Amino acid sequence: MRRTATVVGGGIGGLTAANYLIRAGWEVRVHERADALPDTGTALGLWPQALAALDAIGLGDRARELGVPQSSGALLRPDGTAIARITVRGGSTTLLSRPALLSTLAAPLAPGVLRYDTTGDRTGDGADVVIAADGINSRIRDAVFGERYRPRPLGMAAWRGWVSGTADNSAETWGDGALFGISPRDGGLTNFFAAVRMKPDTAGVEPAERPDNSDGGAAFLRERFGSWHPEVRAILDRLDPATLLHHDLYESPALPSYVRGNVALIGDAAHAMAPNLGRGACEAVVDAVALGRALTESADVSEALRRYDRRRRRPTRALVRASRTMGKVATTTRLTPLRDVAIGLATRLG
């Protein structure tokens, strides 16, 4: 009898897991709350590990074909001078928009596998395994581990978007309490992202000062970053408020396990992290393939899930901590000249 899996969440991790298990002979159903795949979204960086995971489901070459390769980048000061030049070790990063990646992952699935407008809340329908790929606000995680493991705010606000025209290279500019990143992406567009550290109130709970986002945050971004170097100003001049995406940044507390019973958590449901290392989407893909491999290596689902947890919990928790640290360093409000010297030296020695 074919083994069965219910995947809750039709995002990057969920669709990757579905592809892997279907190729291994499993019967899979994917429940997605949205009524269709998104047709807009910003670029994601697919690092070599994620591309290798996509190779395991036969889609790595398609991602490389659609995306824009980047083997190096730069860290800059607000005046445009370089803090450091960075080279990707072990290959290159492929920059690919979220809609293009999701379409690539959905294309091989037979009709009826991906079911829109469904939440999969009732997941005890006899499936051998339930894969919680329902994102940072995971209902499955809340159900199996409780609300105390919900992601916690990092005290930073972020904006993402895209503008017309192409960028040749990736660069991230670090200032006092803020950063601004620019990168190429598919479709002849340029991706950008910005983050600003928010000042806590006296209780240290909620930000005392929030940017005005009545226009998507466009006016705030132009005021906050308008004195930065010409490449940043060129993006600000061309941005369309209608395409701006704004959200506060969160990270997951350390879960005691990524599995409970026949439920496995992957991606942001398990380990939401700050975006400063660009690894969130990558780790969802790697999680999904690691889980698929564990489930196909063992006929015992419980043992397979324990194996997945052993393989993925420690490295992803390390990335959560490292991403938080990088975000704090990039947006520090103290000793920024010393930070720049230290980062420059570290990258040259590394």
C-alpha cells in the first residue's frame, strides 16, 4: 500500500516536500489557504545547498535557468564606499523571484495534489505523516507545541519591493540603525529591501515610534535613505508604493523538537529567522528534502521523523542565532566605524 502524506501549506517548503515524496511513490495532498499561487513577490537567494536540494527533485536546472546567478557582492557605507567584498563559497547564488520559484515547484504536480482554499486544519485523516509547512504563523505548530512557541519580534521593520531595470551586482548598504539592499532578479527587474531598527518604549515591548506606512512606507523610505549613495537614491526615485511590502521581523524561539507524533514542521513553521543571511527560503527547501529522504530511508515513520529532527534542528537553530546577530551588527547604532573595520578585516581573512 502506498504511504500517504498531508502537507499543510503550499509554499516553498510544502511544494518541495510534495515533489520529493511523490517521486518516491507516496500519495500526497497539499492544502493551501490562498486561492492561487502568487503572481507578485520579491527575489529570493538560492544558495548552493538549496540548489542541490532542488536537484534532488529534478528542478535545480530549471531554477538556474530562470534565475540570475551571483557569485559575489558588496557591503557598502551610506556614502557608497566599500566595507567589504564577498564571494560565495562552493558555487554561486541564484536570485529568483518567489512567484517563479513557486510556479516551478507546482508545475510537476498532478491535478488534485495542490488544493487551494483549504487549510488542512483537520489533519488526522489517516495520513501516515503530516507536514506542517504553514509558515511563521503556523496553526499546526500552535496545536502541537502551544502558543508559547510563537515567533517573537526582533524590533525591526522591513520593506521589500522591486523596480524596473536591471542591476548588475548585489550590494547591501549598512548605516546607523538601518540597511538597504539591492540585487538583480529575474524578469529584467531590480529587487530591493530595507530594514530599520525601531526604538522600544520604556517597557521594551512595543516600538514607541512606527514609520508611517499610509503610502506603503514610500515617503518614510525616501526620507530615511534619501541622503545615501546614488544607487540607493535611484531605487527610491523609481519605487512604486503599490508594490511595497512591509512587515515587522520575527524569529522563532527554540522548539524542543521539529516533530511530534506523526507531525513534522519545516521552514518558517519550525525556525523563522531574520532575513539578514538570506537563508529562510533555502532552509525550507533543504528541510523538505531532508524530511523526504528520511521518510524514504525508513519504513518506520517515527524513526524517520526522529532522523529528520536530528539532521535539521541543530543547524537551523544555529542559523536563527547567526541571522539575528547579523541583523544587529548591520543595523547597530553604536561604533559603526569600528564595525566596518572589523567586518572588512574578517572578510579579508576569511
